[in-house]
Amino acid sequence: MKRDFLTITDFSADEVRENLQLAIEVKEKTKRGESPNVLRGGVGALIFHKASLRTRCSFEVGFRQLGGSAIYITDKEIELGKRESVYDVAKVMSRYFSAICIRTFSHEQVEELARHSTVPVVNMLTDLLHPCQIMADMMTAFEHKKRLDNLTVAYLGDGNNITNSWLRMAQRIPMDLRIGTAQDCLPNMQIVEETKKVGISEVSIHHDPVAAVKDADVIYTDVWASMGQKDKAEEKARALKAFQINGQLVGKAKKDCIVMHCLPAERGREITDEVMDGPHSVVFDEAENRLHAQKAILIKLLG
Ligand code: CP
Ligand code: NVA
């Protein structure tokens, strides 16, 4: 049966671990110039209803390096549910493509697309989740901290698709996940409850940024206003001012902590230049690892 990757929890805990291990192997092979012909000419559809640098480029490069190719499709070609139904789009595209990868607003539409498609569907970001990013981030944390389990991860900023995906990762890999945010910027509380119920990780929400980052191994942030919410940018900036990742706050975490950001960053807002370009920052490793982590996901779904 075909598998999809719409959320981290589409993989079991063992599969998440295996896939992260595979991503590390894929990275080593890529560095040696080896490109296994796993996709044998298969073509991926890359549907984008929002902007992208990393996701588009890393998926296009990934498909090519695995012996396939990809086509970039925008809302000029596909307006899901407007020009034609999600069902019809799923049926038609399944006849051409080896996989359908999509970045859009509504997570429910992506679920619907996956239900009706006969080829794997990969979530390249919805308003709710960004699972490919968090697989690359977990891989990056592993490379730097030399372990996967029981890291203290402090996510500071807006409770968004990245936060929700960290919560889903915490349902698969044990961690102490602390979310530092304002009362009006909470993540999806249903996912918070779900994560607590799974019970393998500690999950806490803090309104004091110092309490959130105390002794953290990983400090993570993201833009305060996500795509589709830019009209709320000033409101969010006021609410989240205290959660900026700056040198002083990094000083409260472990001495060898790493600082992560999925990018794009609004430098000077959620993170200072000093931290982005400083010794704790691994933001460009994360960006690179998007390529390797996604190749591992494609190998699992299509290999
Ligand atoms: N981190 C990330 O998904 O970047 P893009 O929006 O540029 O794809
Ligand atoms: N939360 C951000 C992530 C961008 C990669 C957004 O959805 O815009």
C-alpha cells in the first residue's frame, strides 16, 4: 500500500529513527558524489501555493540526485477545489507522477489529496505542519549533540506549523520540549494534549523566556508571522518581543547549546545577527539537511 508523509506521526517511532539514520547515510553518499538511481526516471509534482527557497530547491535537487526529476507547479495550474475538485486533481496527477509534494494553506485539503491519490503525497508545509523541516532539524540536532534521545529543546516564538511539528516529533522521540510563547500565540492545543497523552516526552508551555531556555541543549525559533499571516506581523511582534533569541538569552542555556531556525529569518526581530552568525548557530546545517532528510523520505516512500 502506498504511504504518505503528511506528519511526523505517519512514521512509527522505529521508522523515524531508521529514516534519520538513512538521512545520515544519504548525506555521506552525496558528499562522496554517489547518487543511487532509486527513482529510475520517476517524476515528482511540486505544488506550491506559498513562496519557498529551501523546500523547492532541496526537493528539485533531491529528485534529480535520486535519478528522477520534478516539475514546479503553482496556483496558476492548480487551485485546489476551485478550477476542479481535490478528488479529480488527485486522480489525474496520480496518472503522471511518482509522488505529489505540496505546500499550501489548508492541511485538510492535503489530507483529502492523499486520500484520493494512488501515489505517495508529501507535505511540504501547511498552516498546521511542516514535517520535512523537523526531520531535517532532528537530524541536525543529532549530528551536533551526538544523541537523539532526551534533548532539552526550547522553542521560542509563535506557536505555528513548526511548533506543532516539534510536538509531533516529541510523540516519536523522547525529549523535554519547552514552548516559550505569549498567551495569544499558543500552538495547536489539541496537538499539545495528544503529545502529553503519548507520554514519552515532557511538554511545557512557558511565558517566561528565561525559564524556557534554562539548561536547554537546543534553542529554536521561527518567524513570528508565518506565510498567510503577514497582516498580523506588528501585533505578533508586540506580543513576542520578550522571546527574541539574543546573546543574553542564549547565555541562559547550556554552554554548548545549538541555536536553530528553519529560515527564512527576519534578522533583528525573532533572532539577532549576533546569534544567527554566532558560534552556537547551526542554521545553515539545517538548511543543507533538508536535502538529505527529504531524499531519505523519498527513498522510504518510493525506493
Ligand atoms: N524552511 C523552509 O521551508 O524554507 P522555504 O520556505 O524557503 O522553503
Ligand atoms: N512558520 C513559517 C515557516 C516557514 C518555513 C511559515 O509557515 O511561514
